[in-house]
Amino acid sequence: MAPTTRNDLLAQLKWRYATKLFDPTRKISEEDWKALEEALILSPSAYGLQPWKFLVVQDPAIRKQLRAVSWNQSQVEDCSHLVVFAARRSLEAQDVDHFLDRIVEVRGVDPASLKGYKDMMNGHLVQNPALVPSWSDRQTFIALGNFMTSAAMLGIDTCPIEGLDPAKYDEILGLKGTEFGTLAACPAGYRQEGDKYATLAKVRFPESELFVRI
Ligand SMILES: Cc1cc2nc3c(=O)[nH]c(=O)nc-3n(C[C@H](O)[C@H](O)[C@H](O)COP(=O)(O)O)c2cc1C
């Protein structure tokens, strides 16, 4: 299979915008949604530790509650599929072991061969719990970016949302007191005709300001 073309890539990245108005009547097909869930699963993370949960919120009553704590942003209710990105707030030795078990299961390697790797993860993160939340947030934002780009490649609109109350989300979604906490949300679906943001010029700094070529 050929990879996508440069033209297609750039066309879809220019087509994507932070969608303000979703068409509540249009739903993402089951096949496309499956592919987007797989894109989430395939997101990279440091050590491969995947310090996240993806909550797919389809219950209209819950969506209504979430909208009220998301600056009343309509996308939360009107989108086809709503993903809440939750990131680890803690990481214990047993979580590292769980990941190592999965490596053994998938790759069939000898657990003893993973000792150095295990020590590295424990030394960096388990023994420095204060580092874990911000480290997890950074990883989880990568999954969010991967999700948005993947959706755009399929002609599906998204809007990343940090304009929300994470503590309230945690309460509503049953995350309070767990090892995961809300980071951001991402409604996905199809733009509504007439969303004026769809045609606004993209505001980006010029190449000369952004790149340092060494
Ligand atoms: C992490 C993150 C959080 C954001 N939060 C919101 C939000 O709460 N509501 C919103 O309408 N847009 C939100 N945006 C969208 C940005 O405003 C938008 O991506 C930026 O202005 C660039 O425009 P474009 O994405 O349409 O090209 C967010 C973007 C990111 C990356």
C-alpha cells in the first residue's frame, strides 16, 4: 500500500480546523470510528507506557452535564463522538509490571531480559511521583494530536477542548479518586454548514520565525 501523498496530507491539515459548530444529525460510521479508536491505541508514548485512558462518552445526559462544565461549548453535546483524554496521576511499580507483562505476552521475550528497562522506568517515574502527572499529560497530548490528525485524514472534524473544569469532569465521569484524571476533551464528527471558523485564514507565524536550521 502506498503512503499518502504530500498533497493529500497538506490538504487535510489545511481542511482541519477547531470546529465550533458540529452538525448534530451526522454520525461517524462504525467503521471510521473503529479506525479512530485504533489510531488512539497506536499513539506513541515515552517508554511505550501509555499513561492514559480514553473515555468515549455517548450518553446524552452525561454530555449535557459535561457541557455545563466546559464553558458551555456546544461541541460537547452536538458532536458525533466525544473522547475525554484522561492522564495518569500516579504510577506504581505494579503498573510498570503490568506493562512489562504485556511486552512478554505480545513479543514472547524472556522477562529477565527486561530488567534494565524496568529499573529505568521505576527509577525515573515510580520513584519520582511528583513527575508523573506532567509527564503523563505530555504523553496524552500526543495521543490527542494523533487523534485529530487521523480524523482529518478521514475527513472527520474535531475540536480539542481544554476549556473545561477537569475536577468536575472527574466527578461526572467517575474518575475522582482513581489513578487517572481529565486532561482534555475532543469532540469529533462533522462541521455544520455556516460555521464561520471553517473559512477563516489560519494564523500561523512565518516559517522564518519558527524554524532554526543548524
Ligand atoms: C490543547 C488545546 C486546547 C484547546 N481548547 C479549545 C477550547 O476549549 N475551545 C475551542 O473552541 N478551541 C480550543 N482549541 C483550539 C485552538 O484555539 C485552535 O486549535 C487554534 O486557534 C488554531 O486554530 P485551528 O485549529 O482552527 O487551525 C484548543 C486547542 C488545543 C491544541
